[in-house]
Amino acid sequence: MPTHYRALPNPDGSRPIAAVTGASSGFGEATARMLAEAGFEVVVGARRRDRVDALAKEIGGRAHHLDVTDLASINTFAASLPRLNVLVNNAGGALGIEPIAEADDDHWRVMWETNVFGLMRMTRACLPALHASGQGHIVNVGSIAGTEAYVNGSGYTTAKHAVNAITRTLRAELLGKRIRVTEVAPGLSETEFSIVRFGGDVERANKMYENLDPGPVVAEDVADCITWVVTRPFHVNIDYMRVTPVAQLSATTVHRGPLT
């Protein structure tokens, strides 16, 4: 999906820098490509180093191994960025669909370590570089699950509610600073997300998107939203953007079948 958005130039004329976590697939990979096309120098990080190396080569960016559950990995990544214009906190995901009565401790622990602690630690580590740029921007990839609750989704919804709370708190804490803060919250999106959530069961994952007319959100749609947000004039802050398929009203209300 080509973009006509253009990165805001730095006050000194240098090329703005964007960092994207969880960039080995899905939203992160698509966002990295689109930000590069918009004129950013893009630094991509993920645990799957081979994938981000290939991506960085393709888009003319830089790649680092990054595990947002590992503080040393986060600090090494942040140390490579003395100045940073945009941080896209995309690393996260969901595991399992057990009710609270059968909650899997390990699933909850991983979801909170990635979606919440990882986001907090990445943001904390990168705030000095974002401030140094003179026009920083933090974009947290949340979910409509961050403002809704649904049966068998408690582990994920609690983590994404925390992302929503962190984003709103950051907006307040950074008021008066030259750093913008945004949450982009997708609904049903066809990426690796559901495959991971269902433990690699592709058939079960695909059922999430059956009979959606004209289809689910795809990674490029969310990347387009993120790129639009970060290329607005600097006096504009998009606080929150909810992005769903036309056939989805809420996490639990989805129209399946042809539109009329």
C-alpha cells in the first residue's frame, strides 16, 4: 500500500528516526515499511533477528535483536538511539482463551510482560531520546480489547486495558513537553495474532475472519493509520484511534455474511 504521507523534517534538517518494536511480522513489519516510504529512517527490533535483518535491508533501515521482556535487550536497543522522533510500541499479543476459573498463569505472565511491562520499559528507556529530538511521538498499539471486556478474554483484555491507561497517563504526564502520545486500537485484524493466540491452530484462527464482508482489517490498514498519525503537523495530537472492519461493532458484535 503506497503512502503519500511525508515525515516531518527535524528542525536541523536531519532525517527523522522511527523505532518499531515487534517488527518481524504483522502490524510492526507493515508499519516499518510504510514509515520508511514516508521518509523516516527506521530502526526495527524483534526477537526473530533474521526477519528484521531482512526487513531493514529491504527498507534501508537498521535492525537490532529486541526482546521487550528482557531489560538488558531494551537498554541496548535504546542506547543505539541518541535521538528518536517516533517510538511505535507494537510488541505484544494474546495467548489462550481460558475463563478466569481456568486461567493459565504462564499465559497471563507472558501477556503482561510483553504488552504492559515491555511497553513501559521501552517507553521509559526511549523518553530521553524522544525529548532530544524536539518533536517526539509515542504510538502504542492497543486493541479494542483495551476498552471492552468479553468472556474468555480476561488475560488479554486486562493487559490491553493497562495499555490504554498507560497511554492516557503518559499524555497527562508529558503535557507541556515536545512529545505527542497516541493509541491506535485495532479490532479484528488478520495477522499472526490469532494463530499465536490459538497455539498455532491455523484452522481455528481462520474462523475468526470467516464470512466478514468485505473482510477484516489487515496489517497495512493499521500501518496506514499509524503513519498518518505521526505525519500530522506537530501542533496536532491524535489521542486515540479505533480501527475495526466495517462488519464489526464491538469485540462481541460482528456481522457475518454479505452486506446489504
